[in-house]
Amino acid sequence: MLDMLKPVGARETILIGPIQHETLGPPLPDPAEIRRLELPAVVKRKLARNLKDYSALKEREERALRELRRNLPSRTRILTAPDLSREPRSIADLAEIARRLEPATF
């Protein structure tokens, strides 16, 4: 995308809007934790499958964010904020997101 903007004389400073990245939270659990749970086998299989799918999603998103970082000028700051666990619906929610902003670690 950035390469497409250079020929048209776009400014070097580009504000990229929010990117939803579902996997900035705590590390995913170890699959062994699921096996130790006292739950029906069908539920354990579903949890294991969901963990596998979520792990693949996390890897894809992390790869995309590394690529984004690689393609942006090194002086470009990227900030992250943890998910609210709900959709922001008020100015107070937006203020909460702002309070949680921190430099990205990717």
C-alpha cells in the first residue's frame, strides 16, 4: 500500500486507522491444560480444536503485523490497547481505550 502512495506524492506521514488484532492479550493456554480438565471428551475435543484454530489465527495476525512494521518507516509509532471485551459505545469507553494505549511490542 505504501508503495502505491509514493508515486502520487503522498506525505510520508500516514495515519493508519485501528487494526483489530485479536491476539494482543495474554499467552494462549498449553494444550495439556485442556486434557487435564474434568469435562466430557466431546467438550475437550472442541476446546482443543478451538485452541488450534486460535493459535493459527494468532500466528497469521502476528506475521501480518511484522510485515506492516517492516514496511513502515522505522520512526513510525504503533500503539496498541487491550480489548475492552465489548464494543465501545460511549465517550467513556473511548477514554478507557486511550488510557490503555501503549507502544506496540512487535
